[in-house]
Amino acid sequence: MTTVPKKQLIKAWAKIIGIDDITADYYYDMLLEVMKNRLESGESVLLPKIGNITFATSRSFKSNMTGQHIPPHRRIKFVPNLRLARKIRVNTREYPIR
């Protein structure tokens, strides 16, 4: 599995929309800023056809690596859209093909 660098993502997005790279980069940064502000205020971010991003609270636990006690904390939780999940996980137990 490979990751797509921000620069390549911006270039592809700008080409599809028909705008220059600088404007696409600005829109990308503004999208991330809006998402960050919503998450910080306790709201979830719904990305249609992609999924939902929320904060989840994890319980306290003991680290297997260091043996330290990790207190309860917030973490980012992503729940993919069912169609997207089915495309990614082809015919698994969680998302059987019907």
C-alpha cells in the first residue's frame, strides 16, 4: 500500500476541478482547518460517500511495551461509508457482498 503525498493530491484535485495548484492547496488547507475546528468543538465531520470522523474516548489501560498506565484519552475515530468499506474490504465477514 502506498500513500499519496499532499503535492500529488493537490495537483490531481486541481486538474479535475480546473483550477491552479495554489488555489487547490488553499482550498485543501481550509477544508482541514474547518474539520479541525469542528472536531475541537466536539462535533463530528461527515464526509459524504467517504465516512464519518469523530472523537472517541478510550479507556485506561496498561501499555504492553512499557508497562506504563495510560489514562483515558480522546482519539480520532473514522467510520467508513458502507459502500466505500465494501470496496476496500471485498467480501469480509463485516461487510458481506449481497
